[in-house]
Amino acid sequence: MSELSREQCVRPQKGTPPLNHNEIDTLLPMAEGWMVIDSEEVPKLQKTFRFKRYKDALDFSMAVGLAADEQDHHPKLTIEYGKVTVEWWTHVVNGLHRNDFIMAAKTDQIYRSREDTKPASF
């Protein structure tokens, strides 16, 4: 279990700067399988999770959504047959914040705790 998954998100204030490249490079190895993408000129963490069935993908998305709501930090979830793509970033800093890495770790923990995480056959 990642140390990050035990942390709680904090509410960043307006004017809080996003993580710089060195900070991202330090945290990224703790977010196994996550990649930094540039979407709409904003860096985001992204990872795709695979499932046997669409319902499994929905259930996972609901679990991630509930965890996100508890932390008051919400992702973009794209649900498709057999997979869910999760993106984390922090709107108020217009980029990445430690919260995004915390939630990536919590998302991984939710995925590992499920029994329906075997990849779908395409």
C-alpha cells in the first residue's frame, strides 16, 4: 500500500502554485502505472483500469466517486465496456497538486480491493 493512500487531501487556496516538474518527478514513481498527460494545456494524471464486465466498471467508478466525495476532490471518469479511465488534476491550481497523487493512490487501492479486476477479453 502506498504511503500516499493513507494521506488526506487538503483544500488548496486560490493562488497555490501547481507542482513543478521536480515535485511531479518525485511523486510519480509512487503512482504506479499513472502517467502525466497534457489535456487542454493542463497536466493531469491518467490511468486506465480494466474489468470483466461493464457493470464492474460502473461499480468501480461509483467506489472512486464516493472516495472522491469524502476527500472533496473529484476526478474525470470515462466509463467504457471493460474499462474506466481516471484523470486527476486540481482545478484551482490549474495543474497537479499533491491531492492528485493522493487520490491516484486511493484509486489504485480501490482497484486492488475488488474481485472483478481481471481484464475483459476483447
